[in-house]
Amino acid sequence: NAGVMQNPRHLVRRRGQEARLRCSPMKGHSHVYWYRQLPEEGLKFMVYLQKENIIDESGMPKERFSAEFPKEGPSILRIQQVVRGDSAAYFCASQGQEATGELFFGEGSRLTVL
Amino acid sequence: TQLLEQSPQFLSIQEGENLTVYCNSSSVFSSLQWYRQEPGEGPVLLVTVVTGGEVKKLKRLTFQFGDARKDSSLHITAAQPGDTGLYLCAGARRGSNYKLTFGKGTLLTVNP
């Protein structure tokens, strides 16, 4: 399967814990995007990363949320001190070298905060 | 804030019927995309329309981009149960085609 891989698919956390979501882009893709889909809401852009660089984080909450895409390994979206309002599906998408083509979405990570 | 309004929110029809769903905005987009999302899965791109007035066909699906590039429609002919899913439209602005503005979607159910 050469698609965008996300894990875990489902994550349950208690309020105050940390959540780490991982995304491996499609082979050969160097652009990674994170979107959040809240219940009853459309997908909302969070952050755009390239290897070792955050290009656009205008959609990311200022506190508790961070993202990285290291030189080696998957991109990670980290949510510290989770609250119930963080419960959502988090989707990662990747794009090829030119950053002008189709975005390929992963299957998502569904975070539930108890 | 740019908004994309999709209608209807829910649509339940019988196999073989035709249907149209709409995506409207007060803002102009450089391109508009339609995705289909199944439960527990990520969105899958169906089509991208770029030019005002453009019409694209994908088997039984016909996509149209409004002349002013503010709205779009998706028409499905002779719907089948396999068409069931959440249809999302997403608009992109020039220079930031990755920062898509998504509508909330139309949840289509095609009953056999």
C-alpha cells in the first residue's frame, strides 16, 4: 500500500493527557498537510510542513498543538493537555514535489477525549 | 472567513434516480474540488474544476463550475447504492492550493 499512512486509527485519551498522531506520506511526496474534522463540521486546514520546515501553521491553535516533519520518519501532530473539544478526526494529506497536484488523504486518526 | 455552503445536507433516494447537489460561496476560488468520503475513511478526490463554466464528466457524475467561480454542482445520473457517501466540495485560492476550504458535505444514501 503506497498511500498515506496514519496511525493510530483510533486513540482514546483522558483530559490532560498527550496525544501523538503520526503520518507517513506517499512515497516520493515531500509536502504534508494536517486537517481536522470536528463533528458536524467540515475539514479545516491546520498546518503545512515540508521536511524539517513548517511552511504554514495558520490553522493551528496557538496553544497545546504542535507539528513536525523530521528529516527521517513520519510527520507528527502533537496535542498536549487534551480537552474534550479536541475530539475529532485528524487527517493527513500529502502532495508530490511540485506542490501543485492532487492532495492524497490518509484514512485519518480519530481522537476521543474522555 | 470564506465559507462553502453545501445543499442539501442530507439526501436519501432510490436506486436509479437522478440527483444534484450544490456548493455555493460568496467568494471566488481559483479551483474547486469535489471529494467523496466514506465512513471511517479519508476524502478521495473525484474531480478538480478550474475554469469558470467548466463541465467535467466522470461516468455518471457531471461536475460544473459556475461562470463566476463561486459555485459548483454535482449531478449524478441513475444513482446506485455504491454512490452512497459524503460528498464534499473544497475551494482553493490562487497561490495556496493546499489550504482548501471545505464545505460540510452532502450525505447521500442510495437505497436499493
